[in-house]
Amino acid sequence: MAKTEASAAKKGAGKKSGVKLHAVLKWPDPVLAKKGVEVTAFDDRLKTLVDEMFESMYEAQGIGLAAPQIGISERITVIDVSFKKNPKDRLALINPVIIEAEGKQVEEEGCLSLPDIREKVSRAGWVKVKAQDVTGTWFEVEGDELLARALQHEIDHLDGVLFIDRISRLKRELVLRKIKKMQKNGEW
């Protein structure tokens, strides 16, 4: 999930303070439309990947990043709605599932995989999510407002769903037209 419209630009892979940075894939990369596979190995590779995902998310100026957005079709996502201001807000969710949802909120969303695209999306106002941490231990997290939105947005990525799939057909067609124009102009 993008922090701001201007900050949603694609960042190249590289290294920052010893951690590998991953490039964020743009729509219409096919991995973005695939459902991620469940994680079964809770090992050093997973812990390293989660660290890399946080750093890649911060580098891209996002508040959420799902593994499919970096070309890894697994059910892993990281979220930090404080954007590094509060370490307790950092969430690494492995195999997350929304188990309860209530209310409604309609707010503008952006996405690191859809830079410069923002649209209003209807989401639940509050959610409870069950997930595993990097050791495989199950936990639950509840969120409202921005956290609820980020949880739903990132879990959608794990199911091959982008926020433009949740807007009206007319708005989606306008967005796709805008993207095609940007592609034609070499801006995408």
C-alpha cells in the first residue's frame, strides 16, 4: 500500500545497510494476479525475506508490502502504518486470514504496484486477522481505520486482488486507460 501518491514510484533492487532491496512489480505483472502459496517453512530464509520486505517497503515509501509485489508468490506481508515512527506498529504477517470484519469505510487508496493511481475503495471499518509470525506462532491483530485498510489491502494482494479490482467497472476502465497512456509515453 502506498504512503503517498508521489512516493509510489518503482524502486530498483539494491542493498541498503546490508539488507537486499527488492524492486516492486507494477501491474500488469502476472504474479500480482496469482494467489500466494501458504508458507510452511519458518526458517532463516523467511526471517531474512521479512527484513528485506520491510526495508524494500520503506525505500519505496509504502506502509504495506506483500510478497507477490516483489515477485514471490507466498502468503507473506509486512505493514507499518507509522512508517518507522513506532517500532511496535511493525507487523509481519505470515499466512494471514481475516476472521472478523465490521463496519464500513470509504477512503482513497494507492498501491506501490500501481504508482500514481489513487481511487476511493470501500473496506470494512474494523477487522480481526489471524496470522503466524516468522517463528510460526499464531497470533491475532485487530485494526480499524488505516490499519484495517492496510490489512485488507495487503491480504488482497496475497489472493491476487488489487485495489482496482474493488472499484466500479467504469472507474477501473478509466484507470486502465490512464495506465495504457503512461505505458505508451514510457512513464510506466
